[in-house]
Amino acid sequence: MLMDRARGGADDKNKRFVLVVGGGQSGLAAGYYLKQAGIPYLILEKNARVGDTWRNRYTSLTLFTPRSLSMLPGLMPAGNRDSYPTREEFADYLERYASVHGLSVRTSAMLKRLTLNDVGQFEADLGTGERLHSVSVIVSTGGFQTVSVPQSCSIDPNIQQLTATTYRDPSQIVPGRTLVVGDGASGRDIAAELSANHKVLLATGKPRKLIPEFFLGKNVWWWFSTLGVLSAPAESWLGKRMRTADPFPDRDRSLPSLQARGVEIMPRLVSITGRKAGFEGGQAIDIDSVIWAVGYRDDITWLQVPRTTSARGEFLHDQGISPIPGIYYVGRPWQRNRASALISGAGPDAKEIVQAIARRHEQLG
């Protein structure tokens, strides 16, 4: 367990103290640049170990990007740069990263509430009676916080239900027909894995753009990085095209490939009543288990500072800078570009935000 090496509170006389919420790749990158800038900070990580968010994902998970694009500033991951790290490998890399750079991380620290007090300080309530005070806060909780599960379905209580975050491996799944809802990267991974010993239905959604994993002997992510696709601003022509298409490499996860494995590809799910799943077009099929992989939403319940979130439950920011002075973000999808939601974007985005914090501190005096 990493113990905190910096503390912020009412007795903290340094008015530049920064609280970082979340100790994943974005929070660690923020800590790296805060330490370089000489700005005191503390990273709060809710899990018992740095990297546990990755350790708690499904066992067969490998990262979306190869090692060459799965690194943080100042530490190269071990292994072949063109292959994909496993979840355990990357989790250990994050833990090693925090240790190598001597980052100030407090683990098992769940932020219950953040408010703004009468003297202009942010007050963090950890639910233990302890309160930390800071002049700035970096929110680096990531884009995969709370799994979206439709509330309109009247599912038989005997149907097994899991999500992309609670699914671990096929041994969890009861015999019979499994419905995987959502054909993003996680949904396709899970459907492919289960197909070896289960009857699997995959409910699709919006059209997905899959592209070849390699082109002229190079990984497509290398081409994206080299040609500036990942760094194209969100509002640029190229950025808008990328947002619309949202392509990802075909690592033997195309719909025809999944069908060849025995996965039954279904149209969009419209209802589940009892044990019967209904799909667009009118088809209805009995199921024994369902795995929800339809996306995520932000957990904003702890952020109780007015005008920081929208009516739709989204964090408000412009390239990581909140309308409320002193609140910043790192790791938001399309914060600045396509890379912002990838590990490769954590460093550049964190550097920009720390520079903005340093400028604000100069103005505060």
C-alpha cells in the first residue's frame, strides 16, 4: 500500500495545495507533473492498491492500445512495444509508476463529498471525520465509473445479471443462453470468450467502424499517432470525423468473426420481460443470463459544488477547465482530442492542466 507523503487540511499553510481525485493513469500523470512543478498535492485512490481498477476487470482483458501507446511520462513499460499489455501487467505498471516517481498517494480513500467553503477553499469529506482543504482540485476519476443498466426491463429475478465490471470469467455464468448487451470492445471480448462453452447472443447497437489492426506492417495505432489523428483537436474536421466514426482495430472481433465462433448476432435489445428478451424487428428469445456492456455514466454525487455539472449528470469543462475556478479534469473522453480517453493522452493532458494550475497560483499570489 502506498502511504500519502503529503497532506492537505486546515493546518496546511501552503495555499497552493492541490487535491487529485482518482489514482488511475490520469491521476498519476497529474501527480507526476505537479511534483515536477513543485506544487504540493495528494492523490486520493479509493481502492486498496494503485491499479486495482484494472485488476478488478474481467480476467482475459488486454489493453486497447499496444505498449508503445500505453505508457505514462517518465517510465517505459516492459515488454514488446507492439503487443498489448494484460490488465494485471498494466495494473502493476501503475503501481510501479507511483513508487518509482515517489508520488503522494493515499489508498483506500473514498471521497464522499466535495464542497466549496466560505473562504474559497475546496473541502473534501472522506467520510471518516477527516476533511482535507485545497485551493485546486483535479478530477481524474476516468470515464468508466458507473455501468449503465436499463431500468425499464422487467427481468425475472432468477435471471443471472452481471455487468462488464462484475463479469470475471466464464465460470461465473450459469448454464443456458447468455445475452451480452452492447457490442463495444468489452461486449465483443466477453461474447467471444463465452462462446467457447456457452450459447451466446450479442445485442448490437449503433454501427461500429472496425479497421485492420495492421497496415504496411505497422499497428494502426502507430499510424494514428504518427499522422496526428490522435492529437487532432476535438472540434477540428478530423476530430469530428473521428468522434462520429469512433473506429477501433479489428482484433478478431468483427461480427462475422464472432458469428464463426457461434455467437448469434442480434439487433438492438428493446425489452426484457420475464425470461424473454425482445429485439428490434419483433424477435423474442428466452435467456438464462444477461451481461450489460452498454456503456458508462459519470458518478457526480460527490461533487457538490454549484455549476460544476449539467442537468444531464455530466461534468462541465472546456478542455479540462471547469467554469468554477480551481476545478480541473484529466482523462475525460475527448477532453482535447481522441488521445484524451487513451493512456497515451493522460500525460499531455495532465501537463496542460498543471500548467493552467501554476498560472492560477501565480495570479493568486
